[in-house]
Amino acid sequence: MENNGKKEWMINAFIALLYLVSAFALYKLHVRELLWYPGPLGFYESDLPAHFNEGAAGTGYSLVEIGYWFIVHKLHMGFRAAAVFIIFLTLGTTYLTYRLMRKLKPDVNKYALHLLSFVCLYVMPIYLPMLNKYRYLGLQCGTVWHNTTYTGMRFAAMFVLIWYYGFQDRYMERFSWKDIVILTVLLSFVNMMKPNFIVCFAPAMALIILGDCFKTKGKYFGRQCLIALAVILSLVILVYEVVLLFPSGSSSDGSGLPIGFSLAYVLRLRADHPVISLLQSAAFPLIVLAANFRDLKENRFFRLTWLTWLIGLCEFLFIHENGYRKQDGNLSWGYSFCIYYVFLVSLAWFAKNIKDAFTEYRSSGQKGFVSWLWNSDRKRCVYLLAASVILTWHLICGIHYFILLCLGASYTI
């Protein structure tokens, strides 16, 4: 018992150290980004100075930028406090990721899931310069270190996902106006950060609820309409944001519309091999999906996750902004979150796959886990080994990218 207590203390200390080291590195990075500091590999290029200045001037649309205004005008503090604010959003997301993983797979070791939440924070697309020369441009990343409105959106979205996980299975049995208020508030909160999350998540949620409607032959149609009402109420914020982001006349194609339709315009703009870039960015989650494909039917949240990803992918491929923002790819932020989302869920599922394999191995009484797995189930052995290698590759690429940023390299590398 004493040894177990010491072991738990050491693991908790290690996790705390990860938070501290990450916070220290992020503080140095974000302060230098805010200052355009001259580093060994260049000036710390990012969107942070623009966001901070817009917030301080009171012209920003995001709740993150309003936070900067509060820091400057109410707390009378500057860019260092802003860096701490960003760190809170980033590492707060990591902790919330861990809490969601615990809900998804409560029988998996909680310390393993906490460590995997850090993996989720740092993973990046697999770097293949012979196919696509950049580490970031032309690829799709859930890990973004240069844009704080995305960081805020990702943080707020985690509250939606954690609450909705419990709500999705009980709303047909226990339902109240409190649920509608909470859903409206949470969706409004994330929409005030950045509008991209809702345009991916809401259609997926609608499809899941529509499926419930057909299965129950409309028995809970009234409740389902109230859920739709919560979404609609939260969209009021998007009207204000669209007015700020797309002022009259901002469309340059003569249509007067802020968005246009194309076949992977933004993706083809920067990726030498667009299809390969999609695979580089989501290799690990796609392997986990293939191995757990049956869970799409059996698990509602797993199905919701991949529907959100698919809708985000379609929006990324077929919709772009018009006007002076056309080249920026700002409509891809939703898909960036979808990448983070599928990594999060895939890591939880993968941890459960490994746990189940070890449980069976221990009950077999045999020695040598890999040899036992190969002899008992070769497909599962290949899956677990391949997924482990691919995940490690994602993580190494992500850590290397982060180190380069900390040395001053442009995020566009």
C-alpha cells in the first residue's frame, strides 16, 4: 500500500512537472511572439500582436480579444499578463481534454489518460518534405501556437463536448429547461471565441438527433426542437461577428457574398500533394477509426466525433472566403479543431484497445506480450504496433515543430 501511494505521488509530480515545463516554454514563446522578438531562427511571427492590439483598441470581435482589453484597461497590465492568459487557455484545454477522456473511457488508467492529453496538445502532421515541403502550411493541425482566437475556441469547445457527452444519452429520459439554458450558454461562449466550431459541430449534432427522431418515431420531437432552439439562439452572436468580419463590399468576386465554393481551393493553394496532406494530418485517427469501425454504430459519441470531422473536412474542401481574406484560409479553423477532436477521441479509444489487449494477455498466463498477440490475433497486433509507430511519429514532429517555434522560426515552416 505504501509503495502504491509513493508511485501515485511520483506520477502526479511528473504530470505537474509537465504542466510547469509547458507553461514556462509557452510563456517564453508567447511573450516573444507578442514582441516580434529577434530569435536564432527569426522573428517570432504570429497573429498574437494583431489580436492583442485589436483587443486593446476595443475593435476585436472575439472574447479572447475582449480579455486583452480587460487586461490592458482594467487590470492595467501588458503583454506579459496576456501571455499568462493564453497559457491558461492552452493548458486549461489540456486538463479539460483529460476530463473528457476520463468520461469516454473511465476504466482506463487515469494517469495514462492525463499523459495522453499532453500528447494531444503537441501532436502535429507527419512531416514528409519530399511530398509536401512544409510542416504547417498545406497541412491541417489541431495544435496551433500562433492564433489565440483559435486557442480560445478550442478551450470553450471542450466545455460543450464534456457537457454534451452526458446530455446525449439522457435527454430522452430526463430533460428540463435548465438543459436548454446550459446548452445555449455553452454554445454562445464558444461562438464568442470564434465562429468556426459551431458550423462543424451543430450539423453533426443535428444529424444524430434526427436519427433519434426517426428511431423513436417523433416521440421526443418537442425536446429535439428545443435543442435546435438553443443552437439558433447561440447563432445570434455569429450575426454580429459576420458583420465585423465581412463588412459590406468585402467580397471581390462581384457576388456580394462573403463565401464562395470551390474544390479544395485553400488546400491546393499550399499543398504540393493535397490528398497526401490530408493523410499526413490525420494518419493516427484514421488507423484507429479503421480498427474500431463498428463503434460508429454502437457508440453515439464516437459517431458524433467522426460526423463532426467529416462535416469539417467538407467545409474545408469546398468553401472559402471571398474578398481580401480569400488567401488566408480562415474557414479552415473549424477543421483544425476537428483534427484536435478526433485525436482526442482516438487516443482514448487506442488506450482502451491497449488495455483490453493486456487484460487478455494477463489472463492467458503466457509470457511475451508481442508474441502472444501475434499468435492470438495478428490483425490486432499489426494495428497496435502500426498505430503506436504512427502516433510516435506525429508526436516527434509536433515536439520538433514546437522547438523550432521557440527558437524563432515562422509558424509557416
